[in-house]
Amino acid sequence: MTEWLSRTSGHGRKRTLWIVLTLNVAIATGFFVTGGIGDSSALIANGLDNTSDSLVYAISLFALYRSARWKRGAANLSGGLLILFAAGILADAVRRYYTGSEPLGPMMISMALIAAVVNGVSIWLLARLRDPDVNIRAANTFSLNDFISNAGILVAGGLVWWLGANWPDLVVGIAVAGIAAWGGFDILRDAREEYRCAANDDRKNQST
């Protein structure tokens, strides 16, 4: 019973979000460092993605004890940030296409494996929370998207290593942008649906 309460209480949610936030900051730093050393669009794209996730988790922590209206506003901001970062990722991939790059396949594979473990832990922690609100669902969407992106980097790293070409890295960078944009629009739809439900409830209360 105590364990269940710790999962559902505000303190439990706050602790989980802090852990996931810390993990995302650490993995984003790792992506930027290895992406710079390994000249990889996919790694830098995931670094930007995890940075946006970290900002969203911070916003979610801020909104945790606030009203439902605050939480919907935080979710809208989260979705907008994710779409904005997706545009930045796409711009970096296009730049690398024209200027050229020499990504390191083994480094991409190693970082993707580490990130997959970290994101797997984040997904597990968030899945333990009961009755997730719109911001917790947004956090779960981010972690799942990151896990999918890690698989893409793993494949791209193998192809880069095998073929000695940079196009798999660029393809995955663009795919990460697409996944991030999809997640952002999904969060905005979720927040809009919550707003619609709240508005319907208000009308019902006023009519009674």
C-alpha cells in the first residue's frame, strides 16, 4: 500500500520527474559530446531532442502542483518546443548534406546503446505512475520517441561503418526531426482534448 501511494502521490511524481530530468540532461550532454567528436547529425539531433525533453520535464515539474489550466498550458508549451527543436534538427541535417560530414559509425553505435538503456529506465519509471496527467503523458511520449530514435541511430551507425558513407546518418537525423515533430503535435492534440473535456464539464456544472 505504501509503495502504491508513493507512486501516485505528488511527491512520487515529483521524484520520478526529477530522476528522468537528470537522466535526460546527462544523455543530452553525451549526445552533444559524441556528436561533435563523431561528426554525426543523428547524435546531435538526439542531443537537441533530449535537451528539449529536459526543458519539458522542468516545465512539467513547475506545473505539477498547479491547476489543470496551468498543466494544459505547460503541455502546449512542451509540444511547441518539441516542434521548434524538430525544425532545428532538420536544418542541421540539411546543412550537413551541403557542407559534407564524416560520421564515425562505432561511436554512433556505442552512444545509441547507452542511450537506449537510459531511455528504457525512463520509460519504466514513468510507466509506474498511476493516473498520469497530460504532462506525465507528454513525458512518456518523449521517452518512447527517444527510444525509437536510439534504434535508428544503431542501424545508421552500422550502415555508416559498413558503407563508409554519411547518408545513413543524415537520414536518421531527418527521421528524428520527424519523430520529434509528431510527438509535439500529439502532445498539442492531447492538451486540446483535455481542454475540450474541461469545457464540457464546466458547461454541465453550470446547467445543473
